Amino acid sequence: MTQTIDLNDLLTNEDAARLLGIKPTTLEMWRYLGKGPPFLKLGDVPQSPVRYLRSAVMAWLAERSYRNTSEATAAMRVAPVKVAPGAIPGPWTNGKRNVNQSGGASE
């Protein structure tokens, strides 16, 4: 069974982020962590463009509709995503400074 996709329903990362009211980089991080709305990869290489179906983004939003904060808090009680050390670059891995175990910096 094939699904027909309306090309007008496709959103870029920036369009989807705007629709969600978040920064495009937040949406990129969610993809990396396996969170956020489902997306389409238009190719077989890492640099291939990413698109979102507007209908999938709207459905994902609808799944996050709560009547009160207790209900939302209970839904958020899931196992945290574990990220391997060094998987997300930070200021501590910029190649300019290394912080030693005692807290001092070395060049």
C-alpha cells in the first residue's frame, strides 16, 4: 500500500520549528535524541534534507494536550535518554582548554 503525500504538506526544519514556536536547533536536537515529531529524510546520506509532514506535526502536538499539570507531569515520567559522554560537544571539548580533575585549566 502506498501513501500519497501532498508536497504542500512538507515543512522544512525551520518551518516546523516556527509552527511549534521553538528554535530550529531545538528541533535538530530532538531528532538526535529521538524526541519530537516524526520526520522524513529525503536521501540516504547524512546531509540529505529533512522534512516534516504538517499533519504529523499537528498530530504530535495533539498527543501533548493535557487538562491539568498533574496529568502532564505524569506523562513526562519516563526514563531519561542516556547520551554517551562526549556525544554532545560543549565548551569543555572545544580544543582550546582542557579542565583537569582538580578543576584547574590547562592549555
